[in-house]
Amino acid sequence: MSEFKRVLVTAALPYANGPIHIGHLAGCYIPADIYVRFLRAQNKDVKFIGGSDEHGVPITIRAMKEGVSPQQIVDRYHEQIKHSFGQMGISFDIYSRTSSPVHHETAAAFFKKLYDDGLFEEKESEQYYDEKTNTFLADRYIIGTCPVCGNDNAYGDQCEKCGSSLSPEQLINPRSALSDAIPVKKNKTLVFSIAEL
Ligand SMILES: [Zn+2]
């Protein structure tokens, strides 16, 4: 094993849109916890950091389906997940949330620096749009039938039944996850991409 002065261990951040289950624990948190306990037993300087991922489309979609705010969803599941980890004895030194101000500030500082250094370019592009809710739709907000396995609830980026990577164009009978409206392509969305160097 390499000799590091300090060791930082982290494990995949669970999405705060549902409870964790035994598969999460077996595949991710228990192995990390065993490793951390092994290092601690050797008096290594180790920190085990985790947290709930409170940003992302699955949270927004769940909130819309339940008719509550995304904040209510993440507050509920962050507490539930944190409690489950505690009960399972997963020995995080810090279990935080991606919504903490320090994370917003740090992430924003990265992008602000890239922007200030002129590394972004602004472009116009076509994007799918939901005319019922007047919202541009990320690929994940578009649902339809998977052309590979026929699953009726495949996402515009991936079919979770057969694992195929998809684009919204490949879905059969695409519909908006927000309203069931048929997505239309609309222009004039500003997207930012890192300029070619
Ligand atoms: Zn499929």
C-alpha cells in the first residue's frame, strides 16, 4: 500500500430522492467503511467524508409527482439517509449535504474563474421544450419507449431497464416527464461550453 501522509476517503453521494437500501450499503458504503476502520486501526490520519446529493433531475421529478417542493424532498430523505447510515454504523467523520452554502460557493467559484478567464463561449442551440409547462427539457426529463428493449419508461439519456445509452431522438413516442406533452424543438437557448483551447 502506498504511504500517504493523510488519507481522504469518500464514497458515492446518495441522491436525496429516496431511501438507501442494502445494495447501496453492500456495494459502496460498507467496503469504504471497512477500509477506513482498517486505516484508523493503524493510526493513520484518515477522514471519511460523505453527504447527500441534493441537486438533480430525479429530485425535481419526484417533487413534482408528489406535489411538494424539491426542498421538502431533500430535507426528508437527507434526514432518513443520515439516520440509516448511523444505524448501520457507517463511520463518516462528516456527513454533509451538497446544498450547504460552502458547496454552492466553492462550485460557483470554479465556474466564475473559468468565465472570468474567458474559457467559456456562448452559443445558441436547439433544445427540447415543453409547451404546457413552458420549460426547456433536459434529456432526462424526456421519457419514451426504448428502441432496444421496448421499456415504456426509458429516459432521454438512458434506458434503466436494458442499460442502453440513448438520445431523446431515439425514443419512440417521446413525452415530457413534467406534463406528458410532446416535446418540441425550440431555438435560442444559450448554452455555455468550455472554449476550445
Ligand atoms: Zn431499454
